[in-house]
Amino acid sequence: MGQSAVFGRRQQPHMIVIAQGDRIRHFTIRPWVVALGASLLLAIAAGYLIATGYLIMRDDLINAAVLRQARVQHAYEDRIASLRAQVDRITSHRLLDQQFMENKIAELATRQSALAERSGALAPLLERARGRGVGDQQVPADALPVPALRPGADQAALETIVPANPLLTPSAPPVQAALGYAPITRSVASAKTDRLPPAVPADPLAALSDVTMTLNEIETAQLEQLGALARAAHSQRNAIIAAARESGLPIRSETTPLEAVGGPFVPIGDMTADESFETGIEALQTALDALERTKSEVTAFPIAHPAPGQRITSGFGPRRDPILGRSAFHAGIDFRAPTGTPIRAPATGKVIRAGRSGGYGKMVEIDHGNGLKTRFAHLSRIQVRVGAEVSAGQRIGASGNTGRSTGPHLHYEIRANGRAVNPMRYLKAGTRIGNHL
């Protein structure tokens, strides 16, 4: 038994007495021992309760930890999937950009080849037109078509196709090499975790636009040149016909006004570039063919000067005969020409007489067809034979003083269906028409 300590005084120790028969035991317990025992009991009780609670809630705790770990893992995997999807989208955009660039490059290469082929087709026509004097004033020199490409063409030739543009070279892909364009391969696109291929820069698109504009300008220039040459050929032909008619030449060709055309209406937008070019080529060929036919018809008349640079001393028609002093009919015109002056054929034809012929002295007569014949009299030398075909401007002899003549000169006659006509009409026609030939 123990007695409680009064507040503020020192506590007395507790005493425990155990009586068993005659045996009596007593134990004295200090207050701190009591406190220590109570603490141990509380600790054991708390440990028991904690262990019991753990055993009861262990599965829930484990499940909660597993669930939390799963949520973290799922979030991580979702993030990875999102990043991979983003990589896929970027790679797809890059592939689409590359496909767009490749399509544009292929299109430009095709257009370049087409322009080169058109230039090859246009070059002979240009040479033919220049040979006919067509378009010398209407078409500037810098509007000439681009030359056709040749295998292994050098850079200078290529630059004439696309001026000052390095995008089209024979040894590298047209735009890729010049613009640093890196193609994207399928293996790179499929490697989602690898680094992305380099993006297509903005500059290639601008360069492609410049090349496209350049090709458009060349294409437009070719079509405009075809149209200008065709119009020039028509204008030249009409001018020749008008000059021939003003001179009284019996020409059969008729003028063809540019507005006298027809056909179904086809909007220009419905025609492809190749169709427009083919139409222009056909129109130019038709115009050149018509011009050549007209020139052939006109130049078949003796309109060229038989003694270029020599002055006329006696005209066609009635005059005083220089030998008899009486009025007489002069069937031609006389040119003052010193002996040996070259005499030339005024048109193509066939020599039907070459030799002495009475008062004509040494004479050459040429049949030009269509009933027209020319005579060249008083020659000192004949340089053609009967049956020879001569062309306009060809030398046929030299002036002289043979036959019935008072001095060195050329007597020149033109006969239409056997009747003498005034050669001046043809010479004037030659002057008018010569400005358009």
C-alpha cells in the first residue's frame, strides 16, 4: 500500500505486500518504475494496435501504391506517345513538303525540256524567216527563243535557258543542289525516335517561284514571237502584193487581211501551252509559205535592174532614130554602159537565144514564163548558152557597141506575149517591191 504524496512534496514509494499463509512478502516500487512500466505497457499496446492495423490494411496500402505507380507509368507513356505523334506529324509535314518540292521540280524540268524542244522547232523557222527578211524590224534581238538543250550542255548554255539561274544543271538535281534541299527518306521518316530531318527552308520556294516566272516569261516570249513573225510575214506579203498591183503587174495572189479569219471560239485558257505553241508554229509556217509563194510569183517578173547603177539615156516609145534621124518606135530602153559593164538577168528564166541577131548585134533573150521575155542587145560578150537556166542577178554578158548602135550601151526590152512593153513599169515595180523583199 502506499500513501499519495501531498502536492508540492516528495512522493513516497509504493509498497506491494503479498501474503501466502505464513509467508508474507512485500515489494517496494518506486514511482519511476511505475511510470516506466506504464510506458512499456502503452508502447506494447500501441505496437499491437499498429501491427494489427497494418495486417488489416496491408493489401489496401499495397494496391494504392501499385495504382499510384501505374498512374505515373501511364502518364509517362502518354507523354511519350504524344511526343511520338508530334514527331510523326512533323515528319509527315516534311514528307509532304518534300513531295511538293519534288513535284514542282519535276514540273519545272518538264517545262524546261518542252521549252528546249520548242526552241529546236522554232530555230529553223526563225532562220527561214530571217532568210525571207521577215520580222527584222518587228522582233527585237533579245526576244530570240532559248536554244535547245544538248546532252552535256555547259552552264553557259543552261543559263541561256534560265538566265542567271543556277537551279537547272546537268550534273545535279535542278533545285536540290543549288538550294541546299535535303531529301527525306522513308527510313528517316519511320525512325520516330531519331532526330528529325532538316526542314525545307523558305528560300527554295522563292527560288522555285522565280524559276517558274522565268519559264513563264520565256514561254510567253516564244508565243509572242511566233505571233509577231506571223503578223510580219502577212504584212510583208500584203505590202508586196500592193506594190505589185500599184505597178500594174498581173499578180494572181490576193491580200489576206489579218482580221479575215474564222473558226470555232476556243477560250485561250482552254488551250494548253503545247497547243498554243503548235498553233503558233502552224500559223507562222502558213504565213511563211504564203510569203514565199508570193515572192516567187513576183520575182518571176523581170523587175530587177539589168545594169545596176547605169543611167537611162533613151526611153520606151516614139523617138528620133539616132542613125536615120527620122521618127521611129523604140521597143525598149537604153542604158549608158561603158563597154564591159556586167549585164545581169532581171529574173529567173531560160536562155532561148544567145548570139548575133541583125541590128541587135550580140543579143541574149531569156524566157521568164507567163509570156514574158527579155532581150539584151549590143553586148560585147555573151556569157550564157542557149538552154541555160539563169537566176535573178546572174551575169549573162557585158555591154558593148555591136549591131546597129552609135556607142557603148545596153538596149533592154521586155516582151509580153510577143508584144513590146515599157520596161520602166517593171523597173519601178522592182523599186517598190524591193523595199519589202
